[in-house]
Amino acid sequence: MTSALQNRISWLDYGKGISMLMIILFHTDMYYVGESSFLVDLLFYHTSIAFFFFASGYVAKIENFNFKNSILYIVKRLLIPYFIFSTLIYIPKYLLHGWDINIFSMLYEIIGGIASWFVAALVVSRLTLSIILKFTKNISIIGVCCLVLTALGFIMTQYLEFPILWYANYGLISMIFICLGVIIRKYESVLQGKIKLQTIVSVSLYLTFVLIDLYILKDSPLHNICSSSYIFGLKTGQVATLRVFYYLITSFLGIWMMITLLKLLPTNIGLLSYIGKNSLIYYYLNGGVIFTLTMILNKFGFAYNGNYLFALLLFIFVVLILSISSELILRFAPWMIGCSKKN
């Protein structure tokens, strides 16, 4: 493996690691604090989720694409872990929330891909890209297909009742980020120059768009039709053209900012790389861990009192627990994530 490839893999893992940490912080805020923090508003909505789909497109091997191997990867590394984790955490999740458990609802949610919207959408987008690459390797045709499918995803979100099986609408919406990853990987050499200048420009533009969203559009009559807040949270009848474009532009800028910043980092940040490589384990477990710890803290008189330092300490503790859990799974039950041995 060449040094350049190692660097590419390093920054990609860092991006997935940072994105997963932002997802954990978001869930910590929502369960313990009750609302999202400024840091989450700044990065989570526009960048974290989109970066995972971008990464899927980036690692796609267009020139040496093998449809059979791609399907096997989706089954082994995405579908099998999805069914295992979704089944294992379903009953504890419902018991913790005090919800009624119905075996038919359980089967419907798990088999229908409703138990985890993010993984379901990731499966749909990876499968869709594999089908496209089976028939064409032309980057222009791939781009057109992804744009059409993204538009279809927004149309489905606008008119179909929720939840859609396997969150196919979110998977199709994400094809535009998959496409971005494919394009960046193919033309990466063109974008290698003047990284520091790119960083300054991308950070400036991204912050401008996000701060306008957070502080100007928030109190504006245009908020409901233009605010970019979390397009994946849209429901039937809530899609607005300006909102879609604002979200996509901000997400593209956020991904560009992430790429340039990540490439300035050293290649030996072990924990960040570890979280990125094993991000799906962190994703599956983080909600349950945070919810359980929040219940315990509230019960013993340590509910959130307005001091955000306690939320950050809880966040750090959650990351520690998730890291230990991940290591135990990798050592003793790697089959849960589709591996035959510790990676």
C-alpha cells in the first residue's frame, strides 16, 4: 500500500470518526440536555450524516468494479450486522422507553428496514450505486443517474406516507453525496493543490451559510421554506425547493471543508481512526447507552442543571463505554459486524 493511499484512508477514517462523535454528541444533547448545542447545530445537521454517504461513494472501485463482490459486501458488512443489532437491541429499547412490545410490529420494523433509518438508507444507496456501476462506468451517466434518483427521493418524501420501507427515500436522496464521493475520488489529483487556501475558502463559505441559517433565517418568514435544518427529518408534504437547495449547498460546502481540514491532520490519530473504522458499532449502541445513563443520572438526582460541562463529561463517558464495547465485539464476536476475525 502506498503512502498516498494510507493518507487517503487516514483522513477518510478521521472524517467518519468525527462524524460519529457528532452523532453521539447530538444524541447526548437530545436525551440529557433536551436540545441540541451550538456545536451540534454547526456541524451535525449539514455534514455528519452526509459525510458517511460521501465516504461510500469515495471508496467505490469504479474501474475494477465487481458487482458480486459489492453485493456480498453489502450483505456481510451492512445487512447481517443490521439484523443482528436491530434484533438484540429491539426489546431492551422498548422496555427502557416503556413502550408496548408487539412481535408482529417487531418483525415488521426489523425486516422492513425501519429499525434503523441510517443503516437502511446506507444499504439502499450502496445497492443503488452497485446497480448503476454494473451497467456503466461513465462518470457523466453516473452523475445524471444520481441526480435523477436524488430528485425521486425528495418527491417520495413529499408525497408518500412514512415510514417508507428501508427508508428508500432517504437512500435515494443520499445518492447525490454518493456521487460526490465518486467524483472526488476520480478527480482527486486535480483538487490536491493549495489545500490551505481551499480550507480557508471552504470554512468561510460553510460558516456563512450555516450562521445565516441559524441566526438570520431562524426569525425570518423564509425559515420554513429555506432553512436547511436536517433534510432527513422532513416528513410528507414538508419538502420545499429552496430548502432542498440550501441544504444541499451547505452539505457540499461542509464536506469540502471536512476534506480540506482532515488532510491537514497527522496520520497517526489512533482513537479517531478507530472510531471511524468501527463507526457502525458506535452507531448501533450509542442511543441505548446514552438513554440508559440519562435515566440513571435523573433517578439519582443528577439531571441536567444548565451546566453544559456535565453534558460533555457524559459524552466522554459514553465514548469510553462504546470504545470498550466495540473492542469486546471485535475480539469475541466479530461475526456481529460481518468479520471472521478482529480487524
